[in-house]
Amino acid sequence: MLPMRALLLGLGLLLLQAPAWGHHSISAVFDESKSINVTGTLTKVEWINPHIAIMVDAPAASGVDTWRFQSSPPAWWKGVGVNRADFAKAMGQTVTIGAFAAQDGSRYGYLRKITFANGDSLESTSLR
């Protein structure tokens, strides 16, 4: 009976590690050959791991489309001297996002560059 418990405990520990195996390359979700530009109002910044997320409301034929953009982790941005406030200062303002499009065609992208209303911009060169 003891070996069975040890086996089940070991299996349980392996299953707890499964989320760590889930991290993927951006090419699993985004098409790196398809660049898009979206201009709209910055409505939200989520400065969280594993990747920051930015939401933009962009004008569309049917009214407004909400776009979500994923980018490098907060630690990467901090490492290049950028913090949440650098994004948050533009809340409610018009921004232009340059991104890789989602492979599924949804309003989702991987942020490569954000240009603020005053012309300043930030670029992500990290693909992790």
C-alpha cells in the first residue's frame, strides 16, 4: 500500500507543475508575420505577471471595438526603465499600438510599440 501512496503523491506533484509547462512562445497565439496598427483610447493597463495587458477602445463601423494587447512582463519593462505610471499617464488619451495580430483574428495582439498622444513612444523588444 505504501508504494501506491508514494506513486499517487508523486503523480499529484507532477500535476501541480502542469501550469508551469503551459508557458508558450508568442508564435503559438500571435502571427509574427502580420503587423497591425490600432488607434484608440487607452482604457486600462494591467501591470501583472506573466505579461502586462493594455486595453484600447478603437472606433469601428459598428461603434467601438475593444482591443486587448499583451506585452512583455513587468520585470522586463522595469529593467529598461519603464513603469506602470509611464503607461497609466495616458489613460483616457488616444494612443496608437503597433502589434502582431492574433492568429485567430480576434481583437487581440502582442504589443510591439505604443505611441502616445504627445508623440512619445515605448517599444518592446522582448518576445517572452
